[in-house]
Amino acid sequence: MSKVLEKIISIRKPKSPISESYRGIRTSIEFSNLDKEMKVINVTSSMQGEGKTTVITNLAVSFANLEKKVLLLEGDLRNPSVHRMFNISNINGLTDILLKDKAFAECVHCTDTKNLHVLTCGAIPPNPSEMLASNKMTEFVNSLKDRYDYIFIDTPPIGVVTDAGIVSTYSDGCIFVVGAKESEIETVKISIERLESLGANILGGILNKFEVNKGSSDYYSDYYKKGRRFMKKGKRIKEKEKNKWNDYKN
């Protein structure tokens, strides 16, 4: 297994508890809005380093394993990293399609995971926010809906720049990643409020880098829906942990 794929545990260890956790998140997303099509989903966090790219990549793999056609789109035009997850070229990508009218087929990448395609950033533009907010970007994303069952868009931390909020305006749902022991409660609260003020449909959050056993190097993601429902291996987490995370929404 290539070192660059180590963080994609849904590929590396598909039967692990962590991969099972991602499958649980997948199920929650599928049934999160029965009255609304959930096709375009963006993922963000409050700050850098909380693991949003790792999370969105594993989710994309998990959905592709359902025999669904999935596109993982790099929407972080400031610090792109999706291409590194798969060790693929970033020469041609989203910005080349929007600015240079390159054909989608020339830029999109197939992966070793069946049904999963990746569209990288391409050249980093001088005006990321304006590009993401352009009519051309909205039209491009809408055009992809006929090709794919799910489109996952990796976006910059909402606590740093507003790009994720912009992308949320043409996404069906948004997932918020929180790094355990890394995120300040007040920062998370402000970030969520910023998303909500922009009309983002926040499906829920993922508690990432949660240490299962003391001294263990193994981590997995917890899922909570709108800050109220918490799950860990299908069980309620301890009451004090629940109260701690409820503070994010209070």
C-alpha cells in the first residue's frame, strides 16, 4: 500500500472500526433529508489541521463502494491537498476548466476505487473567493449532477476564510469537522454561526482524531447530527462528553 494512501483507511483497512464508522456516517447522510435530494455535499472545519480532507476522502470512498458514481472535487483553492491523498497530478484541474475552458474529461482523474473520480484544483488562482462565487462555478457544479450520484467538495476552514460558506449556497448539505483536543469551543461556535448566517444546510459534524484508547495511536471519527445526537460505535458517549459537545450549539 502506497504511503500516500495511509490516511484513506476506507481503502487501507475496509473492515476496521474506523471504516465502519465512516459507513455509519454514510448512512446518516443518506437519510438526513428524505424530502430533499442530497447530491452535492461540502465539508469544512473551523481551522486548518482538523482533518477535513482526510474525512471527505474517506466518505467519498465509502459512497463509491455502494456502486454510486462519486466525484471528489477540490474546492480549497488556497491550500489544495486532495491530489496528495491519491498521489495524482495537479497540473490541470478546476481552475483550468473555469478560466481556460479546458474540457472536464481532460482534467478529471480516475482512481483505483471503482466509481470514484477526482477533480483537483489546478493552478492556484489569485481570487479564490470570487471564482467559487462565480456563475460559471455554479453552472459547472450543476452540470455535474447528471454525471454523478454524489459530489463531495473539499473547502477551506470557514473560521479562516468564507469560501466554504460560498460553496454552501449551491450545495445540498454541509458537514462540519471538529478536531478532538484541537478546536476551541468558541471558535467552533463562531464558525457554525457563520455557516448558518449564509444559509448552509448543516447536516451534522464529525468529531475527528478521537483517541479510542489511552496511549493508542489509532483514531476514528464520531458523528453527531446538528450537535445533539452523538454516536461512538453505535453507542451513546459518556454524558460528560455529550455535554461538552452540546456547548458548541448553545
